[in-house]
Amino acid sequence: MGRVKIGGIIQYTDLALVGMMAVPDRPGIAAAVFETLGKRGINVLFIVQSIDLNNNTHIVFCLASKDLSQALGLLDPVKERFGGQRVTHHPRVAIVSIFGPDFKERPGIAGMMYAALASAGINILSISTSMSSVSCVVDRDRLADAVEALRDTFEFHERSSLRAP
């Protein structure tokens, strides 16, 4: 597959990655996590949930770095209430996303993005996709390298590269 045209690249900086890990899967876990944070005015920008082979759920999400220590204090009681094993965090991350109107009809775009980041030696900490975007959480110090790798891989209009707070 050659260079694929995309709508652009979006960057989100000054984020922290938090994980509510190995919680026995049952209804109400995600509600408890995100209602607890929302009631304290903590906004969440990125959410991924998965269930492992032991029927434990893992919820990973990004929030503003400035909210990290408050969030960690709020999540410990939630972890205890649901029997979770651990709350993890990575305090310095960024999200880099590519977007385009026809991603749902173009196989291989996600793989191209992941290969571009891998070839630049960038570890992906978490992935989320939609019908029109692919987002990767990376170490904040590697964001510029990630954007450069994506610019080298995809074609897009220069004006469509956005930096979000």
C-alpha cells in the first residue's frame, strides 16, 4: 500500500495515562470510575476497556496531567470497592491521532500508523479507534517524533495538522 491520503493529524499534550487494572468484571465499574472523576470536574479524553482471559476488566484512560494526583486519590476507594488489583499511571503522555472521512472503507490504515511509529522506535501505550480516526497514546517526549513519522507515511493537507491543549 502506498501513501494514503488522510484528513490530518491531531496532537493532545499535557496528559497522564491512568489504568484501573484487573477488576473482576461486573456491571457498574466504568460508571463508578467516570462518575467519580466527573463529579470532581476531571475530564477524560480517551478511554479503552478490555476484558482478559480471567474475566478481569482493565480500563485505561487519559486526563490532564494537572488532575493526576487528585484522580489517583479518588480512584483508590473505587479499586477497593470493586476488588481491583491496581491503579497504574504514566504521568507524561500525549495522544497523536490521524483522521479521515473514509477510514471505515480503507483497510490497513491503522496498521500503517502503527508501523510508522514502530519504525521510529516509538512504543504505543494505548490505542483507540473509531470509524474516522486512529489514536495512539505515546510518551510525551516522543510526540514530535511520532508526528514526523506520520507525516512521512501519510499524505494530507498541511493546514489539517492540529495541536489541541
